[in-house]
Amino acid sequence: MSWSPGDLRLIISQAKRCEFRLGDVLFRQGQSGDEVFLIRRGLVEIYTESCGVRRRLNLRGRGEIIGEMALLDGEGRSASAIARTHVVARSLGRDAWDNLLMSQPQLIRGLSRQLSQRLRQLQSTLGTELDRREQAASRPLLNSIGPFRLEERIAEGGMGVIYKGRHQFTGQPRAVKVLPIPTEEQKLRFSRECETMARLIHPNIVRIDSGGLEGYYAYVSMELLEGETLERRLVRGPLRESEVRRWFMPAVEALACAQRQGICHRDVKPDNLFMTLDGTLKVLDFGIARRVSGPQLTVDGRFFGTPQYLAPERIGGSAQSHERQSDQYSLGVTLYRALTGQCPFEYDDVAEVLAAHLHHEPIPPSRWAAVSAPLEKCIMRLLAKDPLRRYTDFEELSKALEQALPQFTTPTPTLDLTLLPRLDRPHSDG
């Protein structure tokens, strides 16, 4: 639930400023509620603890109010709150909060809407989980789907499992992505993936053939690729600059093609860049892609994508206004990792990773590996916090990379005639 700008301004005018450093606790589970906080800057993690097990509930950021429910029910804090970055907030004590609510009826209405929304989300979450358990217990093991016989499991994609399959009538081998679809939202996401992929025809984007629904599952069949992902390639060590061109220039062209059609990938990472045996780069898994300004299917408190590669605006909630630049940031993280062997922000805790994307500047990659100055300049521009400081589009990025990357050519071997079998020359009678 988002409060109106007028409500927030009213609360700010009555509240006192406070700051918290990384790791400071704003309040603890079980304590009496005596303050409500309005977050002005930074990230706060909300979590519960039971029998020594800690469970994260969500992350709260700019413009959100925390701690108000404990003041309303008088039962004490139901969760703890800890600063995951430097946090600037405004706080109101119990008396000031009560007086403000009494004098401003619209705040009461806002709280009622917020509480109703939380209850609906809780009911939806519980209902979905119960449905999932019942369906998982009742559905059989999957050996075939649609016209395809499933032979072996290859990998897991953005929302499903990818199998090596074979068409039961033609015998043609295909990659078949299978995903459970217990909810209407997932059916909608599946339909959108099929529509998205059908529009994306490019030599560097994996080609989709067909799709369908069958009982509990949906499926998509694609060309079966042989080769390796960038993720697997990096197991052998970081890329040399001489390898960057063949991995990243085709990826930029593919993403440029998608962007021209108004489509953002939203999950660019090493696992989704695939090099075939004949040296063709393919961008995989547009499964969470969406059209710019299209319907947003994420719900409050959730985002789609991989945390280590998420653009700051995707975390901070302003992605829709700068959607065209968010894939650039993810590609920048991927390039950084490809050259250095690590992401710009390496933390075990997801909240710390997200906070670093929002507030920390990355260490230049040349600190970790031999990266040329022009290429480092490209990477750091891709990793700019402000989307408007990145490249205008992928075409501009392509030109910048073309200038930054040296042309590595394989020398033509010299033919050694002494290694050839001796041929008798024809002779003349003259």
C-alpha cells in the first residue's frame, strides 16, 4: 500500500528526523510498539525469529511506513526491523501518532486500506501454497507433454524446467520448457512469453517453435542448442578481452532487436548467454520479459530477476519510467563478472546485495583484472545508478564497445609446400 504524497507530507511535518547505520535495529519482535517510522532513504529489512530460525518477510524503502500496526493493536511488535543500508527516517511517538490520526481522518482510511491489502495478500499466499501442495501431491511424473516425449532434464529456466525432448511424430529433437501453471497470473505470464518470443526473430535469440497448455502444465518448444552458457564457461576462469567480442557484441545486437520491438529481457545474466558449438551466441529465456509500458505482473514486495544482476531502478520501484536502460545495467554486471570472475557486489545476504545496487559505487574492474581503460569506461557507464547516465540505447552501446574492443584476428597459416606429397611434373619432348 502506497500512501498519498499529501499523507506523507503531513506525517513528515509532524515527525522528527532520525538516522540508522547499517546493522542498526529499529525495533525488535516482541517489544511494545512506541514509535512509527517513515523511511526517507535506504532499505529496512523486516524479519521474524522463531526457535532460532530467522525468516525474512520483506524489504521496505523510501516512502514506506513501518511499525504502525503494533501501535494500532497494542500487542507488541510482530517482527523485527534492521537497517540494511544507511537509513534516514522520520519517527512519530505513540501520542503524536494517535493525535495525528484523530485530527486527520484520511490517515485512518489509509491504514484501513493498508491492513485490508495485507490480509488479502496473506490469504492469497496461503491459498496458493495449499493449492500447490494439493496439486503436487496429485499430479503424476511427467514423461511427455503435447506432441513431445521428454527424454532428459537439461536445466532450469526463469519459470520452469527445460528438457531435451523429441517430437513423437517427426522424431525431431527439441528443447522443451515445462512450467506449472496453478494460477491465472502464471497462465498470463506464459501466454505473454509465447507472444513475446514469437515476435523476436533474430539469429542471436533462441528460436521458439510452439507452445501449449496441458492439464497442470504449460510447455514451449525451442531449437535444441549444443554448447555452453557463459556461466559454465566462467568455471574455467574469467574471459580474456579477446573473447569479449564474440560473447557480448552479438548479445548487444539481440537485446537491441528486442528493444526496437519494445521488449525488455529483465533477466540478463551469464546463465542466459549461450555459445553454440559453431560459435553462434544465443540470448536465452525471455520468460520474464515484458513490453515497455506493458502490464506489470509483479506484486507488492516481489520482483522478478536475479538479485546480483538487478538494476537499481528495478529494486527502487522506478523501473517503468526507465525500463529501456535496466537491461543495460544487468549486461554491465554480466560483463564485469565475465572479466573479473566476480559480480560488483558480492554478499551472502540478498538484502545487502540489493542495498549495494542502490547505494554503493562498484570498484572499477581494473582493480581485479587486466581491463583496458576504454572497456572499463563502458562497464562503469553501464553500471551507473542513474539510468539516464547509461547509454541512450543498445545501438549507442554497440558503437562504444566496437571502439573499446580491439579487433583480434586469427593469422592465416602459411602453406608449407614441403609437407605436401611430391607430384611428378609433366615433361616435354623438346
